[in-house]
Amino acid sequence: MATKTNLQIIALTDRGMEREHNEDYHGYIPDVESGENVFFDAREVSGLSDKGALLVVADGMGGTNAGEVASKIAVETVESFILQKVAQVMPENESGIKSVLLESVKTAQKELVEHQKQFPDTKGMGTTLVVAWIIKNKAYITWVGDSRLYLFNQSGLRQLSHDHSYVQELVDAGKITPDQAFYHPESNIITQSMGDPNRNPLPGYITYNIQSGDTILICSDGLNGMVTDSNIEHFMRSNPVPAEAARVLIDEANKAGGHDNSTVLLAHISNVDEALPVVTIPLPKQERLEPQIGLSNKPPIVQPQKNNKRLLLLLTGFILVLLGYLAWEKSPEIRKLINPGKSDSSFVDTSNKAKGFQAGAEEVDVQENKENHQSEVKAEKEKDATEKNQNSVEKVKANTEAANTLDRNKWEEVKRRDTKAAYKDYLSKFSNGMYKDSANAKIEAINLKFKPVKEALIAVKAGFAPSNPDVNSTKYIAELDLCLKKAIEGTLTEGDIKTLWKVKRELNGYEGKGISELKIAVKELFNFDPDLTRI
């Protein structure tokens, strides 16, 4: 049965101004139910099916080692895997959808490794990956690498994915700002990718409650590496039609230099079926560290094929300065032009002048020795300061890694408990921890989950006024209080409700205020009707 969620989807890709071929690859399935795959076409989706729409973008790495092959394998494997899974049975809840998504990434990784075994000339190829699965009123998102997924709406532009990159780790550690990251000379270093047979990726994962008016933007770093986030937001705000926005973003990346391939996939949401409340979006970096597929301690992956315009400009400037200096040293004519008051004529020696020259030379030697000594002392001090700073950095790094390990271990324990109290306990111990936003989001989700039952229990208790209070009525109020307490804590169970109903039956068929609302809330939460359940 079709839902009322409506989408407009458009995808564009471009080779850029410097590359000989395009290593990006993308695709989208506007209706997973039909299974039709689209590459460039723009599509209107009126009434999204229960199986949703799938959007995928990959940025291949490896140049002559078939980066374009890696990106194509990753995208097509994810699409075919999800189509096959939902053809068998559609996941019923978020846990099932997440499992399918991450399993599709794992399968794509296996396909990439196997391809390199069969075709040794492609050894060393790799790719990034971003997948968004829009189902009814939510977007389920996973990614590996530094290709990005943004959310754009009236509030502006926000990056929902979280780069697996060296500069992003510097930003996370507070060592540089996001603006500085855009110009950092080592922005080509990524810490996660797909295709390495010795290093399985750790995909990031996040969900988002889509709203009418939202636009999902997925892109390769050929866009966000050339156009700042503020300018991306400006161009999207200035071009509300998705097809126009996609074209403008590609053109602006090329105007800025077009050093890399650029891909833009836009999905504008014009209506949402049973929209969920807008909740705080947890920062994705919390989830990206969880070992969904595998774990490796190998060093970061460097993308040698990705040009870095800032580093190139710095090197060019340095070479020009060096050439100018050499020309100055080797050419007396240039010195005369710049300072004509001084002559390079030979010195005519007389006895008195020679003595004066000798004395002057000795003074110069003394002065030069003094300056050399001062330079040596200064250099030694600078060396000591550098070593001290390096030691300090290493110490901070070691302390940070130890703290992060404690943080991750605590988070794993909290997730196993999966209670409101556990998440609050985490926040009390790690108020600025890596997973604080996830913990707050979990608490908010638990509050929303139990809110209808909590409000119904409050109404039932307020409306309970027995004419002749007795032991049974006192016991009933106590059970109401206990259930209410557990609903607030997020620990209420079916057993608690069954016990409450058993006590309620001892009140001689009592049907007071709020009972019908409580039945509905219980059925929504636990999927059973207390009146029809034998206790």
C-alpha cells in the first residue's frame, strides 16, 4: 500500500576540469518495490511505497588501478543486495533496516576484495560510499569515507554524515576549525575506505526523521572540496528547483577549479506520511567508531590521486621566491639596478688603506662569529622547544586515546543495558563524551516511546475515585504508581501492565476515566490488548 510521502530526485556527475576520466559512480532507485534503477534521469515520486527509495553515491580511488571500477562495484552491489533482501521480506523495524544496510556495505567490501583477487591489475583500488534509504517518514543513512550527506531546509545546511578523514579528526579534537579544515593541505587523507583486503571499513550510521520541505544532498568531495558549506547553502537557497540546484552546484565546483570529479544527488521531500517529531540529530561520529564490520589498526589511507589546490599554490610560491633569491645572488647587474649608489669596482690597495681594510675585516669576522654563535644558540633553543612541544603533543594524544577508549567501553556497556537510566549514567560520567548526542537522542526517543502510556496512566489515576475505598482500591493505586514510575524511567514491561490489569479486575469490572486511552496506548507500545490477554 503506497504512502503519501512525495519526492523529487535528480542526480548529476561531472569529470571536472583536470581529470581525464570520472571515478565517481552513483545511482538511485525511486521505488524499491519496482526495482527500477535510475542514473541521470530526474524523477517525481508521488506516494512512496512501503519499501522506500534508495540513493547511493561512491567516489573511486586508485587512478590507473581502476577507481571507477571500485565505485561502480560498490554502488551496484549495495543496490542489488537491498533489492534481493526486500524481495524476500521487508524489515519491520529500524533494527532490521540498519542490519540490511550494514550487511549491504559488508557485501560490497567482499565483492571489491574478490574482484582484486580475480583481476590483479586492479589491486589497490578503493572507494568511498554513501547510502540513504528513505522509508515512509525516515531516512536511514550509512557511509564510509569522506563523501558527504547534507540536510538542507529553511534552517539552512547541515552535514549529517561525518567524514572519515584526518582533518575531521583534527576538528573533532579541537585542533582546527571547520573553516580551517577546508583549506588544510592534508585534506586528501581519509581514515576509512572500501576495497582494502587487510582493513575492513567501519561504516557510520544515523537516522533522521524527514520533514516536508527537507532536501537530502549526497555528494562526492569534488563538490565540498571546492565549494564551502556556506556557499553550497547559498546556491541551494537561490535555486529551489532540485534540477537547477544540482546543475549550479556542479558548475560552481568547476568554476572554483574543478580539480576532482563531482557528483550531486538531490532528493527534495515535498510531503511526508505521518511525519515524526523533529528530534536533535546526534553527531554521526559517535556511531562511526562502532565495529559494525571489522576493526583494524592499520594507518590512515592516503588518496594520492586527489589533487590539493592549496598545497600546489604554496609550493609554487616557494619556488618563485627561491628563483628570485638565486637570481639576486648571481647577478651584479640586478643589484646595480636595484641599488645604483654602490659600485662593484675593484679595490685599490695602499698601505694605510690596507691596514684599515684589515682592521675592518677583523671587526667583521668578530661580528660574524658573534652572529653565528647567536644563531646557533637560537637554533638550539628552537630545537628544544620543538622537542618539548612534540613530547607534549604525544602526551596529550596518549591521554586522549586512553580517554576515548574508556568512553567507547562505557558506551558499549550502556548500549547493552539500553535503558534511560543507563544513558543518563553515561552522561553523568562523560558529559562531553563522544556519544553524548547519541545518549541524549536515546533518552529523547525513550521519552517519546513511553509518553502516551505515561499520560494515560496519569489520567487513569486522576479519574479514579472509588466511593468506598478498600484494600483492592489501595492496591490498584499502588500498581498505577509503579507503572507510572516505570513509564517515566522507560522500563515499563508487558508484565507490569498485565499485573495492573489483574488488580483492576478485582475492582469488580471497574471502567473509569482514561481506561480506553490507556488500552490504546498499551496496544501501540506492546502490541497486545490487556482485555483479551489471559493473565
